[in-house]
Amino acid sequence: MKLATTPEEQRRWMDQWRSAAVALDEVKRDELATLTEEEAWQKTERLLELAPFYRRRTRSSGFVKQQSWFHRRRL
């Protein structure tokens, strides 16, 4: 790999990285705009699994199921 040694090469190199950053931001925005709830859930899970203390989450706290049990108990 050749390093940019002249000021002109360095300027072109920085211009290239700046335009790449703009393009990557657009890609990121587009991906986030089209992300479904299920995909977001899966990506979040994969990211959190990298943490050593992480315990797999459930989608529900169990509160709805508990309320249905209490409701049936009253009948």
C-alpha cells in the first residue's frame, strides 16, 4: 500500500474518505428506514450476545399471561 506523501495526494485521499462517509451514512439511513421490528429484534439480540453477562431476553415480561391466569381464577 502506497502512502499519500504529497499534499495533493493527501487532499485527494481525504476527499475520497469524506465522500465514502457520506455514502455510508446514506446506506445506514436506508437500512434503518426499511428495518422491520423482527429484524431489529434479531440484530439487537446478536449484538447483546457479545456481552459476557448477557442473558437471553424474552419478548414478554409474563405480565399478560399472569393477568389471564388471574382473570380465569375469578370466573
